[in-house]
Amino acid sequence: MIGLTHFLILAAILFVCGLLTVLTKRHAIGILMGVELMLNAANINLVAFNHYSAGDRLDGQVFALFVIVIAAAEAAVALAIFLNFYNNFGSVDVERANELRG
Amino acid sequence: MFELPILLILLIALPLVASALLLVLGRRFDEPFSGYLGTGVAMLSFGVSILTLVTWIYGGSTGGQGWGHDRGPYLDFIRWIPIGYYDAQRTPGYLALSVYVDSLTIIMMTMVAFVSAVVHLFSLAYMKGDTRYPQFFCYLSLFSFCMMGLLVSGSLLQLLIFFELVGLCSYLLIGFWRERPAASAAAIKAFVMNRVGDVGFIVGMCLLIGYFGSVTLPDLWLMLASGAHAGVMSTTMLTVIGVLLSFGAFGKSAQFPLHTWLPDAMAGPTPVSALIHAATMVAAGVFLLARIYPILTPDARLFILIIGATTILIGSLCALAQRDLKKALAFSTIGQLGYMVLAIGVGSWTGAMFHLLTHAFFKSLLFLCAGNVIHTMHHDHRLEHFGGLFRRMPVTGVTFAIGTLAMSGAPFMSGFYSKEMIIAHASAWANLAGEQHRAALLQLALWVPVAAAYLTPLYMTRLWMLTFAGRPRKRKLYKHAGEAGVMSFPLVVLSGMAIFAGFSWFPIQSMVEGTIKETRNYIASMPHLDPGRADPFKTAWPTLSSPTETVTENGEPTEPRDVLRSPVERRVEAGYHTAHLLTGWAWLAGIMVGVAIWAPGFAVTDRLAKIAPLGWVRQFLAHRMYFDDLYDLVFVGATHIATGVAVGIDRFLIDPALDGVARLTALFGKASAKIDDAAVDGVVRGVGQTIWLGGGAMRLAQPGRIRVYVASAVGILVLVIGTMVVVGLTR
């Protein structure tokens, strides 16, 4: 029987995949992808919790929808930043974005 | 008639305007024009002075307080500086700017304007080609202005101011050829010697201000004549003041202790010597003595008399041995000024002023003649290089001879009358002193001028013979010698004056005598004064107004009318007889001896000088009695010693002290630098370093690498959640 724990484990695996992607990638788009993975891991948690503990209320699903919308907006903003970044540096390598280092 | 004030203002302002014009625009005017401007103004001044003279004698105002010849002085004043209170009524005292004009002023102004005009005319040719031609005329005009200002001065303060101004002009003109070291040195010497005298003058004046609160001449005369001084000061104090004041005159008139500047002043251009150092400026000292005569006590006059007699001897003797034409003339000027000073001393006020005026004419004549000679000899002054010049310059020779005769006191020449008057008065004074059984030495007051009356024609003849007679001693110079008409004309004019100035119909004598009368009238017109007691000239000898002898119809002289004469007048009359007896033929004796000795040039004197004592005497006189060397030794030497001492103190006392202070300061500075470095800077630096270190630590956390940020964020998150979980589980 598949319970809540299985979903949480899946979400955790997905989150860690996203986190590792963010930590290891130097390509900005890759990092954005990792972030999407982490957001989706959170979405799975939201929907799973709603399903197993909230009865017939749809709070979790609605919240997940919000997250998806925000993720779309965030992708738009991030892509705009990358475009600008590319214009200035000729690449989208985040290692080079270190002008504000202490 | 013309307005007197306007004429006086014109007389003073004209030369000033000319001088200012030449000073400002002198460089734009080319050579002859600046000379013509100066000369034109000088001639104009002379014209104005004649008008003034005529106005003074025939114009004038009548009435009790009127001014004019034989009537009274013209005076006016402006209160200038209030100086406290000076009398019982608590009247505020003032130093006044005042004008005091009497016959003496007028005739002196005429004389100055005349000599100035003649000298200007002479300078036109004499200074031709000089690089500073306009400047020369500028200074001459400035001098005329200062001299006029001096003559109208009505207070000692003003007299002092103009004394300094004429001194300045004298300085500028002596050092006119400033490229010559001798001229510069002579200018400075003249200035310094005059300052020495002026110190006395200033101190005397300050004493008068202190005691009386006024130095205006009429005030002084009134106070002293009325005996108002008796309560304020002792007679000794008054004597001291008189002596101090006369020091100013001694400096200006080159009298005994301060006479050494005048021979050196001959380094200036010769027209300057004629105008300033013969006729006018040096006479200003005697003029001062004449002005303060009423306040001179008998003791002060005795002092002046001694100085005058000494100066006569120095001047007359040194003139005998000078090898420089102009220096010999300078010493003769000193001698003649000595006559005037002695005359003041014996109370011959009229004689001194009379001699001053006649001397101005014949001495400036002699100097201009010398200028003519020097000009043609290419500025060689040495008598050794002259000789035989009469054939080349007859006009100069004749006029020089006239000057010589006038100065020697040959009959019917101007010098005859003035010198005779002085000797007569000196004789009267000596006579009186003898009767009062005062020191027998005082008889020298008569014998010194008498001796000088023999010496004067001697040295003047020497000059004439060595210059104009004999064989020319310097062929090359002689060949080109000659005289120009332009330069001879002034000589002729002056020699006319040298002849006629002494005659009684000439206005000089009457003007001088009128001065006394005017002053007496002025004093007498003052209220609350006893005119008998208050006579400011009560110690002066009278001149004889009518001839001493009259001739009866059959041609025999009658006895002098003793009955009509006062004892004083009889004494003067006896003095005239003595003068006739002692010096009547002095001029001829002197000239004959002079011709005998110097006709063959230096031959006789050189042979005489081989006899040891005579040679020493000649050496002594030629070196001007070693006064310059003495002053060098005493004053310059003392100054050098004082300087050495001062340098020693400076070097060994003040310098080390200063150095020590400086060293201490340096040490202190170094210590304070260390403290600064260690303590103050350390604190500041420590603060900075700490912040720097902190910043370094902080920047470790800001490496600029996104993965580190993300990893640390995740790490912290894990830590927080882990902690929460652990805490939650253990609870």
C-alpha cells in the first residue's frame, strides 16, 4: 500500500536531485532547472499532505498551482537576468558572476 | 602796489612748481628745454623778488601795526599742534605754522633769487651734455623753494624743517655725480655732519617747547624780552638752550667742530658750490643765529664768539695751503662764515647780516669763476695744473680779481664795508670786555678777525696768481682753454654786485638796519611791555647812521660831535677808528705779499717748505689740520670698536643662545615625533588594523561563488531542521 511516506521519500529524492543540480552546475539554465526540480518536490509534498490529512479541502492543490505560476514568473525573470548577463559577459557561467565578492 | 602775500606765495611756489614739473616730466624734455624751464622760472622769481622788495619799501601799510620797511614785520600764523598749557592764564599753547617777514627776509629772498637766477644761467652751459641734465635743474629749483621757505619761516620748528630740506638738496647736489665715489662719500659726510648739529638744534627746540610751549619767533622774543622767562627757567638753562640751538647753525654754516664737510662738498658741480655752499645754504646757519639772537644770553654769545674765532683761524690758515682751487675757496668760505658767527658773538647783528649778504655775492662770483676755469680745464681742480690762464680767459681773470678785492676788503668794494663793520664792533666789544676786566684772552675777539683780514687777501691772491698768472704748468690743458660768452655774462653781473652791494645807497645796509627797527616797533606795539626793557636787540651794537666826520666850508674836518652820541655809539665810533688803523691797508699788504710769493708759481713756497718747520706747517695746513683724520680716528674708530664688540656679543653670546634654543626645540620635536608615532598614531593605526582584520574575516564569507552560498544556505537549513528534529525528539 503506498502511503504518505512514499510520497515524502520521492519528494525528498527529487529535492536532493534539484539541490545537487544547483550545487554542481555552472550553467545558469541548468541551475534554473535544478530550482524547478526543488519547487516540484515541494509541490509533491503539498499535494501529498493535502491528500492524506486535509479531508476534502483543496488547499494543497491550490497552493501547488500558485507555486507553478510563481515558478513560471521566476523563470521569466531569471531568463531576463541571464540574457543581460550574457550580454555583459559573453557567457552564462555563474562562476564569473563574482564582481560583488568581498 | 602789489599784494605782499601773493608775491610771497609766488616766490615760494614758482621754484616748487618748476621742480615738480622737471621731476615728473624731466625725462620727456630734451636737454636744453629743461634748462630753459628752470632758468626761466629762476629769472621770473628774481623779477618777483624785485617787485616784493619795491612793495616792501614803498608799499606797506601804515598805522600802528603796519608792515613795511622801517615800520614793522609782516606776520601771520596758523595754529597747528596744540601742546598743552604754558602760562598762568592757562592759555593753550600751540606749535604754529607761521610766516614772519621783515626787511631781512625780503633782502635775503632777493639775494637768493638773484644768485639762483645767475647760477641757473651759468649751469645752462656748465652742465651741457650731462646725462642727468633735467635732474640737475630739478634739484636747483627744489633748493630755491626750500631756501625761500626757510627765509619766511616764523617758528623754529619750520626753520628746522626747511633746514632739513635744504640739507637734502645739498646732499642730492653734492652727490650729483654719484658715479664718483668721492662725491657720494662727500654727500653722505655733509648729511651726517649736519645731522650732528641738528641734534643740538632739536634738543634746544624741545627744551624751549617744554618751558614756553611755543617756538614761534615773535612769541620767544616777547617772552624773553619781557622777562617772562625769569620765573620759568634759570639763565643757565637759557644759555644751554642758546648753545644747543647754535649747534644747528654750526652744522649748516660749517663752523669749527663740524666744518669738515664743506671742503669735501666741493665734489659737487661748481654751480652748486656757488649757490649752496657759498651764498645761500651755508649762510642759513648764520641766518638762524640772527633769528635767535634776542634769546642768546651773554654766555651763549661768548661760546658762539669762541667758535667763530676758531673757525676763522682754521678757514683762513687752511685756505693758504690747499692744492685744490675749490677746496681753497671752501676754506675761505669757512673763514668768512666764521666772521659772521663771530659777529653774532660780539653783538654785531647788523655786521653779520651785512657781511652775509655781501659775501653771498662775491663768493658766488668767485665760485662761478672757478667753475669757468674748471670747465675749461676738463674738470681738473688742481692748482698745479693751472697757471697763465689770464691770457686765455681775461673776463674770468678780471672778475675773479674783483671778487678777490671785494673779499679782501679793498676800499669801495662791498666786502670793505661789511668787514669793517664787524671789526669795528669786535673792537668795541673787546674794548668793553677790557674795561670790565674780563679775561685778557677775550681781546682775541678783535685780534683774530684782524689777523684774518691780512690772511684773506693773501690766500685769495695766491689763488689768483696760481690760476691766472705765471707760466702755464700743463701745456695740453692750457692750449684748449678759453671762455664762452654765455658763461662770462653771469660773472660780469655778479662782479657788479660784488662792487656795489656795500654802498649805503644800495638797499642792503638799510634793509638790515631796518630789520632791527621793525622788530623794535613790533615789540613796542605789544601791550603790557616796558619798551625800554623789552628791546630784543639791546645787546647789539648800533651802526653809525651819519658820517663820523663832517667837513666845514674851508675843507677842514670838524671834531666828531661827541655830545650827540650815546656812550655806546662813541664806543662803536672808536671801534671804527681801530678798524681803520689796524686793517685799513690789510688788503694791499696781503695782495702785495701774495704777489711776491706766488708770482713764480710754486717755486718760492716749495723752496720755503724745504725748511723743516715750515714744511711741517704746510703739510699740517694742506691736510686741513688733520681734522678729518682725527674724526676718522675718534668717531669712525670708536664706531669700529663698538661694532667689533657688538659682533663679539652677537657671535659668542646671542648666537649660541639662539642655537641652544634651536637645538632644544629640535630635540623636543624629535621626542614629540616619537610620542606621536608610538602613542597617537598607534591608536589610530590599531583601530584601522582591527577593522581591516575584521573586514578580512568577513570577506571570507563573501567569496562570490554561488555554489558556496547555496551550499552554506542548505547546510544552515539542515542544521536548523536537524536541531529542531533532535530537540523535538528528545523532548
